[in-house]
Amino acid sequence: MGPFTAGAIVGCLGGLLVAAAVAVGAYRRAERLQRAARQSERLAELGTLTGGLAHEIKNPLSTIQLNLQLLREDLPSPEEDPAYVRIVNRLSTVQKEAARLRDILDDFLRFAGKMELVKKPVELNRLLEDMVDFFHPQAQVQRVQLRLRKWEGGDLLVPLDERLIKQAILNLLINAVHAMPAGGEIILSARKADDAAMIEVIDTGKGMEPDVLEKIFQAYYSTKKGGHGLGLAITKRIIEEHGGTIGATSEAGKGTAFRVALPIG
């Protein structure tokens, strides 16, 4: 067989097969990356289009709201028109639905739009104190006792966008109040765990079954009558934009605990 032995030929073929496999693997990886890039571009384009559509809807909606108010002011007095009460009730219904639609659009824009984070070191205990002061009146009206458990290990400085994190915590507090229509207790706490700052929002509400719990962060999923299901989805996005995580545990009839982890470094 000359200088090429059977072993050398087999080795050569084996090398060629390995090289071919590597080339095929590289090609497939490149193809997956290209598909992911195209999908990302389509999603970005879709986000731009839907955001623009929402803005376009808001403009005529504002005009409708303004004219409804003017129409209400121009109504004759009850003495002049016996149908006054019926007309006012119908106008009120349309105004409420227009306001609800505007709220849905505002939440959609917050969820779908680009988040520009302005991070700075924030002392977490102080931030939670601000949230308790702000939310306390609403909690009282709903017969909910709001408690704060601060981190006792000194200042807990976390790099974050204070406005957005406050919005995320507010969404969790509102969610907790809605879970306790007959009143109850919310515990808002901060602690440190390794290289993360932990925020917990624990309520004594009605809790959730496992099949509901696994869907709560999905956009447009809501178990609340009249809810549009974006509050917790927005909260999750805010936390993830900060490089953090959010999760929840719940037991039907006993309450729910949301836990947020934010990187300290």
C-alpha cells in the first residue's frame, strides 16, 4: 500500500470527519445566531410599531375625554330636563371606560417601551420608609396594617433607579391589598443575602393555587375583575432590567410572599 498504511488512512478519514462535524456545528450555530438576530430585529420593530400605535390611540382618546367633560358641563339642569340623571349616569360610564382605556395604554407603554435606567447608590431602608409613608393612607382605607422590617446591619446601599424600583414595589403593595378585600397585614422588609439586597412583600391574603401562581408575571394575565394584568409583568421587567430576580411563594387561604433580589455590586 506504499507509504499510506490502513491505520493512517483511517486516521485521516477520522480527522476529516471531526473537521466536518466541527464545520457543521459552527454553521448551525451561525444559522441560529442569524435567526435570533432576525427575530430580535422583528421584535424591536414590533415594539416600535405597537408603541407608536398606543401613542396614536392616546391622542384621540384625550380629545374624547375632554369633550365628554365639556358635554357634561353643558347639560341642562335637572329641572329643565327630566332625563338629566339618566344622561349623567351614561356619561359617567363612558368617562370611566375612557379613563380605564387610558390607564391600560399607559401601562402598555411602560411595559413595551425602552427603559432608561438612571442608577445611583440608594439606601434601601430609607427607600422602603418612603414607600411606607406614601402607601400608609391607602392601606388604612383598605383596613390593612402595613409593617416595615428594616435591615439592622447598617446602611444597605444598592445601585438602582429609585423611581422605577419604587414603582415596582408600589405594584407589589397594590397587588397585596387587592388580595385582602376584608383587610389584613402586609410586611415590607429588607435584608442582605450574599451579594444581593433582598426586598420582601408578604401579605396575609387569600393566596393562590399553584396553577395561578405560575402565571402571575405573564402580561395580560389577571384574576382581578377589571384588571388588565400588566402590573406584575412591569414589576418583573423593572427588576430584570436592574439585573435582579423576582419570585413568589403562596398558599391558598394563607397569603403570598414576593421576594426581590437586587445585585449590590
